[in-house]
Amino acid sequence: MGTLLEVTDLRTRFSTPEGVVHAVNGISYTLAEGETLAVVGESGCGKSVSMLSVLGLIPIPPGQIASGSARYRGMDLLKLSEPELETIRGREISMIFQEPMTSLNPVLTIGRQITESLRTHLGMDHGTANRRAAELLESVGIPDGGQRLRDYPHQFSGGMRQRVMIAIALACAPSILIADEPTTALDVTIQAQIVELVIQMRQQIGMAVIWITHDLGVVAGIADRVIVMYAGFIVEEADVESLYADPRHPYTVALLAALPRADRRRDHRLKSIPGAPPNLLVKPQGCPFARRCDFVIERCWSDNPALAPIAPGRKIACWIDVKTGAPR
């Protein structure tokens, strides 16, 4: 599989009255054709901001992309003009946003919102676009698609609204789908249906997927590869099986220890991560996870480790080998 997207040294800042928020701090990763890449971490770690930066959706000001590149099919997305990006968004790269009720326009019908990208990117006429929109609604599990095109977002449940968002995102058969916590605020049954729907549509279209989430339980069933973010940094990268079987960064170890698992004894107690993520108004001098880490050593307070390979396909940013407790 060839590389579809290559992000290098991406840094995003936000100017606020309190100071500059260092939201994304030099992350680099690749996405292969047809691959599903999960981006995990606590709220506020930079997952969504990093993807919004790539698509040029960061409001400038207060936001600023301080450095980096995001190469897609030979083009650096960070250097494209707004009209050039508009030809890519929705057509080549689509995004399912976190909250469908605020992402859908409440005063426009569902049909109007789905057909917009079909008319803009594919040049369909009104009738053809409506027929295609009805097919899309049926394909994402909304019956009577032709009738529902006349409905407004408030006439759909939360799960159905998320299905509409998926239909909009997939309307032009994009090469990359970015799913920003698409199962947030949905009950467990609907979450499973949405995950299964995305897997099914990925197989039909052959697209690559970037799945942003804080739920490691979802990741196990959908991802090929995982990057773990903390305080705007990538701290671990691995294929999904290796990450679950053998986490190598203290933060990943702590996240998995807090995850309920069916193969654990009934009296096993889940572990919480003490403390809170660092204040991103202050650029960390050492490792940002040091204050919450069970493996911290003196060097962690002064030097922030770079993301470095430890095995084929595996990278971590840590001064400690968590398996032995010895310094690297």
C-alpha cells in the first residue's frame, strides 16, 4: 500500500487572553491507502486540532499553524489556498464531526445538506443529486430515504443524525475519511452500529480512515494502527495488536489499565491515572507526562524524549523501558 497522507512536524498554536496555547507540538505520522489509523488520548490532547489543521479548518486568528507539512498526493495541504482546499474537502478528504446536532444546519433539510457536495463536486443536477442522496440514506441504514430528504435535523434521533453525517461525508466516495469521535454521546448499542457501518462503508469504497477517539475499546475492533497522543505530542505508535498486547509507553500502559476487559477476573480493580494533563499555556520543558508517571526518573523533568523507533513499526517517546524499568 502506498502512502496517502504524510504529516510532518505539525505545530498548532492558539493565542488567548491568558497566553499562547501549545495545542499540537510537532507531530509526524503517515496514512497508507485503505488503512484505518486510530488517534487516541484524553480530551484536550490535540487529536481533533491536529486533523482540523490538516484540512485548514483552524480559525486564523486565534489559531496559527506554526510549522509543518501535510502532503496528500504530492500536495502540501497546509500551503493551499482556501479555494484549492474547498475542492479537496468533501471530495478527496471528508470529515465526520463530533456532534451532529451542531454540525448539521438546523434550518436546512437533510436532502439539501447531502446534495450540496454532490452538486458542488460532482456536478449533478437537482434530480440526480436527490436520487443519489436517497440512496446514501438507505446505505447508512435510514429507511425511506426519498421521504426523509424533506426532513430537518431535529426530526432525527442522535444516532440517525450521525448516520446522516456519515452519508454526507461519503457522498463523493472520498479517499480519506476523518471520523472525529463519531460515537460520542450515543448509547452503546448505537455506538456499535456506527462502528460497524463505518467498517462496512470502508470496505465498499476502499477509503482510508482516521478514527479520533478517547475510547480504546472502540479502537480494538476498527483500527490497523494506533497513535497515542498526550499534551499535543505523539507518545506511542504501533499496530493495534502490539499496542494492546505489549504497550511500551507509561501513558499507554495507564490507559489500558483503566479499560474494562472481559478477560480479567471479576475482582480486578480498574486503575485511574492520578493528576491531570499539563497546562498547555506553558510549553513543557521535560516529558509532559512526568508528573503522572509511575516510571519517572530525573531526566524526565528536564528533557522531553523524541518519538523514536524501538522495533519495526513501533515508536515511543520515553526514557524508560516499562518492561524492565531501566533507562533507555
